[in-house]
Amino acid sequence: MKIYFMGICGTAMGNAALLARAAGHEVLGADAGVYPPMSHVLITAGIILHEGYDPVRLEKLAPDLVVIGNAMSRGNPEVEWLLESRAFAFTSLPAMLHDLVLARRKNIVVSGTHGKTTTTALAAFLLRANGRDPGFLIGGVPQDPPVGAHLGVAADPFVIEGDEYDSAFFDKRSKFIHYAPHIAVMNNVEFDHADIFRDLADVQRTFLHLTRIVPRNGCIVMNGDDENLRGLGNAPWTRVVRVGMGAHCDARIAEFADSNSGATFQLWWKGELWANVRWSLPGLFNARNAAMAATAAGLALNPARPTELALESLERFRGVKRRQEIVATTPQLTVIEDFGHHPTALAETLLSFRARFKGALLTAVFEPRSNTSTRRSMQDAYMRALSQADEVYIGALNRPERFSAQDRFDPEAVTQQLETQGLEAHFATSNVALLEMLIARTLPTATAKLPRVVVFFTNGSFDGIIGRYVAAVG
């Protein structure tokens, strides 16, 4: 089959294109900007890329199927031509993945407001470390496994990141509804994606829909400590396995401790010690990601005794790019990039860094970019999260014209509130101005008394200022 991907250079679309290529299909695609690193990976795999969207070109290419990415919307010239002409069949990315990859696999679908990418990478990594060849699709750039997408063998599980965001402009169901879960991993549930969900109950509703398509011979691996997941009620149609700190959990995390080199914890299964874990990833949230991944992977291999999955390999797991990733370090300055963009993620990460970098001055640099973080409704939650730092710098609001003044995030008000709590707080109307401020105020000097940790939080590029700041560090 000849498959054409619209928006092919996005992480999810590019990795899905690689899976289709590995499955033997002819693959090509287009994007508004053919950009690395995904463009390089795709070209190396023999996939032809086109710059921009052109209906005349698409007609000449004559694909058997067009996969329309989530970023595409009405008004795109190729979308409009497809709708008018109906010349070729088209589908969403999640539907294509179901039909071509997932329909007959034993799928581990990793869902949740936070931790999906890391947990997906961990489950795939653990299965590979235990001698299996799982398929996987990871919605980021993992360091372990060494690639973001792999078809694997049909006899082994397929691990996929299950996003609750909608599938396409013509399919408003959550992506994970398409993924045919045998095991549904549910890390946590909070209100997010304010552009498509009305409130927490609306988010919980789509997660409830996910539970309803888990077969009776599969299971739900649920964070047993999450109150919002408990609000989903029981799932008597399938097995539910709970993971967390509480005594009621089947897989229980105990003796957690953070340190400068990472963290240690114990993982117990139904009162039996499964493993003592020492690894480089900080924070209780990452320990929970590991416990969720281990439980899901272990149950996929042996539903009666998941502890047959060995966990020693966690010690060498390096994580995912842009997830608490140290991008520069000197004796006086550590620079970290993090994909965090929800207030809970910001707060948990800052708390873990407080334990990891004892005695250091903790500086948080935040870009309000996501559809949730740019709205006024979450402003107080962001203020509370950022108050875990010693210093706060807030960058330019992404596309502020989308909201009225009373509905959009107000960085000046947040910095003023933080200053009343004794924090040093600043904001800038452009990210270029923010970079200049950071270089002037945070680079080490001969008179600096404390080491400093600067953490950049963004789910985008931050207009390239992270790389430029790192370059200024020297």
C-alpha cells in the first residue's frame, strides 16, 4: 500500500510512518517545514518528503491512503481538496495504527495526564532487557530504547503511548480509544487540554471509555494513589491491578529516597519483595512510572506472576530527551530542560530537584505555551507550583490573541504574587528579552555563594533560547 502522511515530521507522525515502512508499505509525506531530527531519520529510512501542502502534487502522487495528522485542520489546501474530491481514502493517525499495526497485537496502552512517554519507554526497555522483541511507539525521543518506534515480533507485546487528546479534526475521540488495549496503564488523571475538555469530569469520562474496551482476559494497571482515578469506579468486566504507595496496592513502592545521583526504592508484589531499585532518575513520580511499567510488562508476559520480569536493568535506564534532561553542567551551574507544562508536573519536578540538588539556588524558567497553561483558569495552580523554586522567570505567552485579556494567563500578576511570598520573580514580553535577562542575572560570577540549578519548562521550543543559554554558559 502507498501511504501519504500529512504532517509527517511531527514526532508521533514520523514514528508511525517508520512503523508503516517497516511493515512493508511504501511511505511518503509532507510537512509545512521539513525539519530535523525527524526529517533525517525519515530520509535515512527511504521515505520521500515534500515541503508544504499542494493538492496538485498530491493528486499526481496518487496514494492508496492519506493519514491526516492531528495538527491539520480545515483550511489546509490538501485537506480541502480531499474533502471536495474524495479522490483517495483518508484516515486519522490513531485509526491507521489500529488497522495496520495494533488490531491483532497484545497491546500495552500507557495513558495518563503525566508520565506517559517515560512509562512507555520504560515498559519497552524492560521487555527488551528481558529478552523479548516488543513493538513500541513512544511519543518523544527516548535514550532507552535507542529509537522511538519499532515493529517488533507479533508474538510479543506492543507498547504504545495512549494520549487522551482528540484523534483528528474529523474524529474527536481520544487517540487511545483506537489502540485496542489488552493492558491499559492509567498513570493519573487531572484536568488538562482545556481546548477540548470542559472540566475534570469530562476528562474522567474519556478515561472511563478506555477502561470499557479492556477485555476480560486483559487488565487495567492503575495508580492506586490517584483520587481522580478512584473516581472512575470499579471495572468488574476485567482485572484491575493497583500500583502505588498505599497498603491496598498490589504492586507497592516502599523506602523511596532521592539523592544527588538519582533515587532508590523497593518494589513489592502482594507482600513479596520484587526488587531493590537504584537508578539515575529523580523523584517519586519517576519511581511510580517505573513501577507502573514493570507491572504492565510483567503481567503481559505472565499474568499470574509478573515478578518473573527482572528489573536489574533499571539501573542503566537513561530516560527520555527533554524529561528532566541535564543539558549543561559546571561546578556552579546546572541547566536542565523539562517538557513539563502542567502545574502538577512542574511542582513534582521542582520538589524532586530540591532533594537532588541540596543547597543549590533553584531557578524555574517557564514558557506558558500549551492550550491549558495559556488560560487564566489554571493561573493559581501554576503560581503554587512555581513557588517551589527560589527564583522564577516567565517567558512570553504563546499566541495571546487566542484569548481575551480576562481569560488569558497573566504572567505579570503571577510574578507579583510570587514576590509577595518572598521569591524573586520576573517576566518578559518576548523570549529574546527573557534570554537577555537570564544571561545577565543567572550566569555564575566570581562572587556567587551558592551553586545554581536553572530548569527550563516548556512543551515547545522556547524560541530556541535554551540552546542559546547553554551556549552562553560556555
